Amino acid sequence: MTKFTVFCAQRSGSNYLQKLIEDNYENCTSLEFKHTKRQWKHASFSPVWNKEIDFGILLAKHPIKWVNSCMRFNADMWKWWGVSMSSEWEVTDEFDRDLYFEYKGRHVSIPKMVERWNKHYNAWLEHSNCKFVWYPDLLEDNSRTVILEEIALENNLVHKPGFVDPKRVQHSDEFTDAKRARDLDLNDNDMLNDKPHIIEYINDNIDNKLLDKMMSLSYENRSCI
């Protein structure tokens, strides 16, 4: 049995990529581990990330789409990623600038989320040899096919007959054409469309060198080289 893990920030599409691999390749299973282990798929980089798996994939989506998705549902990210507003200064400052959202009765800090996203992906890209996948590349037929073929070739995976495109995965709406179009449109964000100040904050504070590096590894930019 080939064991793998899709490492990423929460709400970045790991369940979808896991299903794509498991449903289309023989004898593959994803290991997610628990949040208490350093190999947890949403954990910060650890030198033992590959201790119990055969390969790992690093997955990311654009930070604006990521924040929008987290505002809709974030699976207690405030608890495990340390992004809740706790101190009096932070609460006052972020309330004044309206850079937070409420989830399960808690205030989640946008600045802390952006800071954590920057640190998380910088560490993984610098220190691991995980294959990087840009989430939008999984939403279009041509790029998805190439990405899966690369993963299979690099890890000696055997393709099952036919192709299975998962229509629904945990914590996600059904993968309809409309959902794919929304996920691909950087200007279509149901939780942020009336909050331009948050989009501006994300654009101003995201690590642009990191984002440029991710974009350079995307299917569109690699195919132009």
C-alpha cells in the first residue's frame, strides 16, 4: 500500500486531491494523522514530515480564496492554528480596522491568518521536497490530468481503468461547473465581496515573493517555459 499525505493550510483542497489520487490509482491511501502529531496534514513543517509516508504533496490556493473559504467554514482552525484574537490590544486594534470574523462565537484574526499562511508555506517550500500543487490546477481538465500524471510518474503509481472525478468531498459543496467557476474567479468571493478592506489587507500583507514562487510552479506558468 502506498501511503501519502497532502500538506496544506486548512480549507485548501486537500480532501479533493486525496480523493483524486485514491480513486484513480491502485493501492493508494492518504494518511492525515491527528493534530497532535507533527505529520498532521495541517501542521507546521517538521523534519519528520515523511517518517510514515511514501510521498507528500504541498497544496495551496490563493490567500484571498483561502480566507474566503475559512470565513465560510474553518473546522476549528482558531484552535489549532492560533489565529483567534486573545489579547486586549489585538482585539481593540482588529475591531477598529474590522479585520476579523466570527466563527462559533469566537473572533478570528485576519492579520494572524495572513501571518501564519506566510510562515507555513515559506517553511514547507524551503525545507521539504514535497511536490507543489496549485489548487486551481485541479479544477480544469487539462491541468488536472497533467498534475495527476506527474504525481503517478514520480511515485510509480498504477492508474485504475477510467477516471473518477469526485463530485463531493468532506467539508465542501458539490463540485459542479458553477463551483469550479467560482473557485477559479479571484474576484468572486461570497464572504468578502462586501469587505474590500479585508481583500486590500491581504494583498498588502501577503508575502509576494512567496506567492510569486507558487505561481511560477503552477501549471500555466510551467507550461510556458
